[in-house]
Amino acid sequence: MEVQKKLLNSVDRCVDEALEGIVSSNAGLILLKGHRVILRSDLANLKGKVALLSGGGSGHEPAHAGYIGVGMLSGAVAGAVFASPPPGSILAAILTLWREGGAAGVLLLVKNYTGDRLNFGLAAEQARAQGIPVDMVIVGDDCAFAKPSKAGRRGLCGTVFVHKLAGALAEEGCPLDVIVSRVTEAKKCIGTLGVSLSPCSVPGCQPSFQLPAGEMELGLGIHGEPGIKRSKMASADEVVRTMISHMTDTSSQSHLPLKSGDSVVLCVNNLGALSCLEMAVVTRAAVRCLGERGVLVARAMSGSFMTSLEMAGVSLSLMKVDQETLRLFDAKTTAPAWPNLSSACVSGRELTLEPTARAEATEALKQGPLSDVMRKVLESVCKTLLQRQEELNALDRAAGDGDCGNTHALAVQAIQEWLQGHVVPGCPGQLLSILAGLVEERMGGSSGALYSLFLTAAAPHLKGKSDPATWAKAMHAGTEAMKRYGGAEPGDRTMLDALCPAVDELMKLSSAPPGGHMAVLQAALKKAEQGAESTRDLTARAGRASYIAAERVTLPDPGAVAIAAIFKAAFEALEKSSQ
């Protein structure tokens, strides 16, 4: 086993530098000199109110310093990574809150680990000996073990719920004994269970445990302590169902009593290394699973709240609530790590909104003098693109993902299906709008967006007129839209290297003599073919090919080749129609 890489300056200084970083980025926090203690910077506002102090080993960030602020903790004491803080620092924090802050008392909120109990307990006794009113609430919310040992249930992410409720009560001015009584009752309604997909490692050390590939561990602690069971990896839905079933199993002494009709706050906690995507999937699974059990999810929070360094895993915390508990939970706080939650109930909400109907052309499709020739042009273009599908794929494999031909084939299929069931309208603008919708919906990718942009921008110019000069202006408008939104220019080795010179040539249609239009079209085709071939020697500055070394890109750009093929197919169809 190797020591895991960490982005640190020093193993010995990492906790101190992390604390400095937290305070540096939060004006509401301040360090207690000589100690690993962070306090509220507005201590004077604590006067006459109960101060709340928590803490524990580092490596669980944002816990606990992230929960310091009005309406939550007054301070947090940090130990070394995964190690309880020393009683001297805890006492220093208590004394500062009492003397400098003028607090009416100090409540210690402690996770149930032996070291934390001993060190916070010792500091509490020392403070009491100096006449300071101090009390301590120990939180054990772990639902992993059916028969917990004498040490009791471990303190996990559910502790954050206790921070929030106690903070709201303290901010309201409740006395110490009332806060102790209220949170002592509330903690009985909290349960947590975690699952890990990988171990974590203390800086400078090897991973805390080994987990074979394809396995996960259920019920582990936040310091990498062993869980209760290892099993094969399963889907997010299955894992969540297993976790909630275990948490609420009435045969377990550490279960959370939960029945249909109960209301809960749900916390989906990232243990360190899950992606935001995975977290969203797990959150969905948890809300759905609870709903299937008839449990009302009053609030849901998803993110990193109590981590275990870089462990890939997640814990679920549930807190049964009534309206009074929800009121305290919803109370405002300035703690930087507390999420900005809505006060609306999660369960029972409609999750989707019907989109506003897209404005469709209400004008009936009426054939006109140009209908037949436009159908023949479309059929010719479709036939050509299918014939060259594999050629375009091969060109794309040299600099992209090898699907240029397939992508164009999707557009061809959509157009052919449409042609089978519809007449081609005599209005070219109406046809271009239809084609824009087809390629947008069926072609996909950047090519679909670019073609749809071109057609959408060109269509309005051809709604009233359809003479050659208007066609040229329409194509110019389409090209300009592609350049504006796509960000590419001629010379960037894209389809524009074939399209732009061809469209520039088409602009001569406005001054072409009678009978000279086909000559202009032929010249435009030649420009498109030359432009496509020129991309062989260009350095890509846009698109996927721009990320590949120029010496490896020696074939023409597939998009430009496709444009030239479209021009050729259109020209040949028009040439036949004019004969």
C-alpha cells in the first residue's frame, strides 16, 4: 500500500494552515492565538446568551468550524487529523467565550468518541471549578450496530442537526438547562448510517483499511473504523434501500423508530470523494425510498457536511421532526457551511413543469412552383450523405470521435421520414424552418446545432421572396449566425472553410445576368470543394480537433467535406431540373 497523494505544504502543519484558510475566507470567524480554536469574530454579540462549543479531530471539514455563526456554534476546537483536541485548548475556548463574550453559560456539543468525551469532559470540570456554568451533551446517532458496545453509538453527521437546533435555541435566549433538555430529547430522534466505496488516509499515512475492487462497506465510522458488513457494489437505489432498511430495523437496538406518516429532515452527506452527480442520484433515491414508506421528507440537505478526508462514500442522516423542531431547523444562521435551504416541504412537490408550447407554424403546407425541385434537392443531398457516411466517419476518426458520418445520417433519416409523410411547401422559408427543427431534434451534437442555426437564421429571408438574390442573402445570414454563435471563422479548420467561400460566391447571384445563375452555383460548388480540401493544411483552432497536435491532423475536416458534398448534391439536382 502506498501513501496517498495530498495537495498540502506540510503534513505537520496541514491542520494549522487549514484553520488559517477557513478564517481567511470568512470574516465572521477568528482564530484564538496559540490554540487550534476558531471563534465567532463578533463575541460581544454573545453577551447574555448561551455559547455553544463543539469540535473534534480534523479531517471532517466543514465540521466543525463551518458551523460557527449566529444561530449555530460560537466556536470549535480542532485536534490533529482524526484525533481529539487537547483539554487545554477546549478550556481556553470556554474561558474566552465566558469572559470576552459575556456568555450566560457554555454548552459543549460532543460526538460520542472516547477521546472527545474525556477531553471535553475534563475541560468542562476545570471550567466549573472556576465558577463557569458549563454543560455537555453527547451525541451518538450511529445506527450501524444491532447491539452497540458499552461505548455506545458513535457520533456521526447527525451531530450537525444538534448544532442547528441548539444554535436556534441559544439565539432566542433560552437558558442553558432548557437548551440541554430540548436537544437531549431531539437527539433521540436522529439516526445516521454510512457506506464507503473506498478508504481514506491520514496525511503521511497509508489508507486506513483495504477495500477490494467491486466491494463496499456498510456502517463504517468517520475515521475509517470498520463497518458491519461488506458486500458487492450495487446501484444507488439498492444501496439507499439497504441503508434505510438497516437504520429502521426494529430488531436493532440502535435503530431509528420510523413509521408511515412520520416527518423527517434528510441529510445526504458526502464523506469526501463522491461527485456532485453521484450525490444528486443518491439524494433522489433517498427521497423516493422514504416516500415509498409513507415518510414525509420535510426538508432535505445534500452536500459535504461531515467528511472523512477523501473517502468515497455517503452517509444518510434522518431526524424525526414536529413543527417546533422544524421551526428551529429553519431559523436563520450565518454559519458558512450551512446550506441555504427552502422552508418548503420536499415531499409532495411536483418535480416537473410542462414546457411552454413551442410556436409551431400554423400555416398549412401548400405546394408551389418550387416544391418539386426542392424535394429533388433534398433527396439528392440525403442520398449523397448516406453514400459518404463511412468516408466522413473515417475523416472524423483522425481528429474527433469518428461519428461525423453517423451524425449526418441521423439528419438524413429525419428528413427522409418527413418527406414520406408531407408535401414540400412552396415557400422556401417554411421548408427551412421545418428542416431546422428536424436537425435540431434528431441530429444532435454541435453539428446539429450549427445546421439548425444556419437554417433558422436563413428562413425569415425566404418567407416572402425566393429569387436567387434573396437565396444568397438568406445563406449569408445563416453563415453569419454560425460564425456568431459557434465562435469559428474561416481558417479555423471547420465547415466554415467550405461554406463561407461558397456563400461569398453565391452573393454574385444578385448581379448575375439572365441564365447565368447556374454558372454562379457551379463556381460556388468549386469554392466549397477547394475550401474543404484546404483544411488539410490548416491548424485547427475550433472544435475537437483543436485539442490534437497539428502534425497528427493531416486529412481534410469532415464537416467541411460534408458541406462540399451537400453543395455538389444540390447543384446536380438543380442542374437536372433545369435541363
